[in-house]
Amino acid sequence: MNAPSNFSMIEVGSSLSGRRITADHIVESLRRAINDGVLADGTQLNQVDLASHFGVSRVPVREALRQLQAEGLIQSHAHKLSYVRGTDPHRLADVFMLRGLIEGWLIERAIPSIDPSVILRAREINELLRNEAHHPSWLELNREFHSLLFAAAKSEEGMGVLQPLQMRSQRYSRLWSKGNGVHRPAETCDEHDHILDLIEAGDAAGAREASVQHVMHTCDAVLAAGRLMQADAGVHA
């Protein structure tokens, strides 16, 4: 079933000028709305309505929709209608696996550049994570932990591949846990410590594998939340 279109919550920039700049802005706004769950799976993306919402012609809207289709966030059907693309557990597991492989590669690449001061800071952040009860603050600290380690890899290309995978996996983490995200603080911090121990020991292969498994444990939790949500929907249907 297609979800009704409601674009009122989508951000509109205060100044849009130039077709390319406008198209890029629309892509960014729609991408954020999709990944944040503002636009649900199956939402129809009507070009006329979007052009009216953003105060532009249909040309940059079409360009933006083509970009989002290339990213796998939307799909087009007959008569050029576009919809927010849904996913299934198999596709989502693939997204997490690809994310894990990239994160593991970044960690392995980073190890020669990770000095004791980086390890110390990462452990400090992890201890803050252990004691942080406010979930949004916890998520920010978790991003800081991983960003600190990934930065040592010095790979713009790797991060460019990783970020869309992170956004897609995080989207379903939020959607399938009713907006809260999958939260497993104790396990996450223990896994972080294990990764840091392997980095400190110079075990690049071990750190890479531990990073992959860290992501896949989150995948398992997200898929479990999705199955529970689907079961609840079946009960209340």
C-alpha cells in the first residue's frame, strides 16, 4: 500500500538559486527526510507537489529524483510515478554486511596511524558511553568513537562509500524500533573495548573481523526488531 504524501516536514532552504544548486539541495532535503523516517516507505513523490513545496520548477525536482533513484532510496513505476523504496530483511542484511566490510577495511587501514593518544581518547569516549543514559547523547558519543578511528584511515573514498550505507542501516534501525533506534549499550561498549585491545596489540586482521562482527550484531538486533514490528502489525491488522 502506498503511503500518503505529506511534504510539510521536509526542510526548505531559505535561498535557492541556480538549477544545479537547487537540485542538490532538494536531493539533500529528501534524502534526510527519507533516512529520518519523515517520508515512510511507499510514500508517493509527486513532481508537481514537490516543485510547489520547494518553490521551484519541475526540472530540478526530476534531477533530484533521478539521483535518489540511483542511490536506491526511491523507485519509479509506470507513468513515471516515484515512491520511497521499501526494503526487506534480506536487502537490509546486505546493507549491513557491506557496511561491516567497509568499516572493517577502514579499521585495518587505520591501525598504522593510530597512536596511543588516539587509543586513550577512544577508551575515554567508550567509558562515557557506558555511563550515558540519554539515548541521543549516546548516539552522538558512539559516532564520535567510530569517527575518531576511521579518521586515522585517511580515506575519503572509503568514507564516501560508507556514509550512505550508514544512513540506510540507521534509517531502519529507527523505523523498526519505533523511532528509538536499536540500543544495546553494554554489548556495544564491550565490543568497542575488544576492537581497541586488538588495535593496541597490532592485530590488524583481528580488529578488522571484530569490526565486521560489531556491525553484524547490530544487524541481528535490527532484524529482530523488524520481525517483532511485523508480528505486532499482524496482530493489530
